[in-house]
Amino acid sequence: MNTPCKFYSFLRATGGNWRNAIFISCDCEVCTHEHEKPCSGFLFTVDECGQVMLLSAESVHQLTGEQVDPAECSAVLPRRSFESAFSKYIEWHTPDPSNCTLHQLCSAWSCGSAP
């Protein structure tokens, strides 16, 4: 893996357990942003400096082998509620308003191999 993985920072912010994060449900049966398949949701937390951190449930599954069950998380928040509560943050931190805000916010926290 050539790119730095921010999963450790995410886990540190959740006290070492992704279940301490808030689950954001996408609620889309068909992705309105043209992703191949609907996402299985996102985990949301804030670090010690107040930085918003999102990680896709798919990334957690890839990194740990565990399926994210929303009922195991500290809370479940619908996507619309997250976008309403964080509307100004989203406005300042997502470059493309026509693209999926959750995917844009979590892209900085994804772990993967560089080409």
C-alpha cells in the first residue's frame, strides 16, 4: 500500500472501535449520483480537533472483514439529516455540489493502493 491509510486516525477518534461511530444511512435504492451500486452507508465521527471524518461501510469491510451493522453503531442518522445539520460544512468542503457529498467527504479517508 503506497498511499497513507487514515483508518488508524478514524479508529483513534472512535476509541478504537468503529461501532462508536454514527452510521449514516444512504437510503437510496438506486444511486442518484450514478455510482454502480447503492452504497451500504457511511460511518461518521469527529476527531480531537473537530475535523469531520467519514468512512464508507465498504472500506470498513475491506479493511477488517467485518460487515457494518447499523444497529451496532452508537446511532443511525439518515443522510438527509446529516446533510441538513452539516450543510455549511458540506458547502465549504465538497468541490462538486452535483456529486455525492458523502463520497466526496469520505474520499480523503479512504485506504487503497496507489496505481
